[in-house]
Amino acid sequence: RGGVLASAHFGSWQLFGVATAQAGLPMNFLVQEQRNARVDQLAYQYVEDKGVGVLYRRMAARKVLDLLAQNKFVAMLPDQDAGRNGVIVQFFGHPVSVHRGAAYFAIRSGAPIVTGFIVKNQSPRLKAYIQEPYSPDLTGDEQKDVQTIMQKITSQIEEFVREYPDHWFWPHRRWKSTVGRGTK
């Protein structure tokens, strides 16, 4: 059965998706199109060559729901600042704006959510950590449900960043939309 795979810009996140596809699970990435076409091709051609579908975020909502209905996986990385349109959750004790996509697609499709991360150990091999899939208990209040789901995903990302801080790739200002809001 497919589902929403939520991860982060953490470790070799693209290899995590490729390994999933190579294991025979139908994998698709929901991505942001890069401004530079050559960078875009470099970033996504490798995963496409390895059997991973690539969906551009700006026009993919219907396609994501169709893939989930076909029991395929759609992976997304909700650790980016989502600006004013994002959901505010806690990350390292501070409010942060996150994209609602993972929660939205899980609610709309009924697909389970899986979080996963890939870690480089002492050996030359990478180790994938896949959390137990869960189907959120929905209250009927979509805004509250999205908030709850995204907080759970963000807390799992935080747990892995705390354990492996050198694996988190984030050169951007993660808290730029929430600076000055304080903690809840």
C-alpha cells in the first residue's frame, strides 16, 4: 500500500527515495522546480533514471492524489519555510512555518503517513530509518488536523536532526517567517 512519505533535507535524502524505488515500491518525489534548468536536470535526472517519478509542486495536486489512490508513494520534504501560507508548528522550541502538503494529501486521500531518514554510519553503507506508518485520527476540523499532523512530522524531523545534526542540510533561514513570534 502506498502513502505519503515525509522526510527532510537530511543525509542522502534522494538516495533514500531511490533505494525505496529499487526495492520495488512505486516512488514519486514532489519537488520545487529549480530556477536554473541545468540545475533542475542535474537534480532530478538521476532519480528519474533510477525509477523515481518527479512531480513539480506548482501543478501536481491532482496527480499526487491520483498516485496515492493507485497505492503509490509520494515523497515530500516539509522542512522548508512556507511563509505566511504555512502552518505554524514548533521546531527546536520555536515557531516555524511549514508546508501543509503532507497533511493535506493524507487527509484528502486517506493514505497513511510514513516518515523516514537515511543516515551514514561508520561503515560505507547508509542506514534507512523508516518510522511506523500511521493514519491520523481526524477530528473533522481540517485546520486542526493539518496542524496536528505537521507537528508530528516536524517533531520526528527534529528528533533525527538532534541525533545527527551533521546530516541536516539547511543553508536557508529556517525561521525567517516566524522571527519575533516567540514560543508557544
